[in-house]
Amino acid sequence: MFVVIAYDVNTETAEGRRRLRKVAKICTDYGQRVQASVFECCADAATFAVVRDKLLGVVDLEKDSLRFYKMGRGYEKRIEHHGARPGYEAEGFLSF
Amino acid sequence: MFVVIAYDVNTETAEGRRRLRKVAKICTDYGQRVQASVFECCADAATFAVVRDKLLGVVDLEKDSLRFYKMGRGYEKRIEHHGARPGYEAEGFLSF
């Protein structure tokens, strides 16, 4: 499945900034960064469940927001990108 | 159609910060903010084309990034949210 992961982490505290680094690391391990806090991840259901659980184990649900958009079949035709590519291109598109 | 709009606007300059305000205003006019730079918009194809053209008329394609994720049918079951709701809830879900 192809999932868009978008997150907002409250970074008002040092602890929040730590959460942000951890969230970004997990997303980088499993997906491709396309914007500062938006990743795209191609994974089977079991791997997606692992990613979600890892992220839920890091974020503070009172302060942070995690959104998962499962794009479904034929997603390629339903994604549009305009403008600059993120400078932090992972080494390639990760899919599991 | 249900579209997720995600944007990254380079705000290193005053002009960039002006672009960001304009992008956020257009998205607020047509959609629901769900994260700092992620909106959800329920619109027909013609209205979506208007939104896209307005946004493309504001961003700097060299510096900024716009991504549109058209979720397709049955999107409700394919969106997961965990954590804090944005404090900037628009007055309700806008759909055209």
C-alpha cells in the first residue's frame, strides 16, 4: 500500500524537538521525504502497522498530529507535484 | 473530489513569508486546515482547477513545493488521524 504520512510536532520544548527528530528518522527509515513534514511510504500492511506503532510510540497525542493517507490503487495518477523537490532526497524510493 | 493539499513555502525572505500567507489564505478559502501546511478540500473538478491555478499563481516553483493528493472514492476509510486537532478549525468542512 502507498501511504502519505504527514505530521505536525509541537517543538516549543526541547522534548518536542527530540520527538520531531525521532519522527523524521522513523519516516526516513521507511519512506521518502517529499516535503518538510510529509513522507510517502510504499509498504505492505504489516510494515505499515510497524511504522504507525513506532510513530505512535514517539508522538505526544496531546500536542502533536499524525495523519496517514492511504492512497489506494492507481495512486500514481492521483498525485500532483509542482515546484521544488526536497533537498533531502532519500537514496531512492523505499518499498517493502 | 477529495484532495489533500500539502505545501512547503520557502520563508527565508519577506517575499516568501508573503507567499506563505497567500497560499494559506487560498487553502483556507477552499478547504479545511488539518495541519500547519496540510489542507483537505472537497471540491468538484472545476473548483479544484481554480484552487490549483490560484496556488500556482502565488508559489515560486523554484523554491516552494505544492503537492495534491486526490484521494479517490471511499477516501473516508483511508484517512487516519492521531493526536491533536489543529487549533485553527475552519467554521466547518467546506465542500462545493
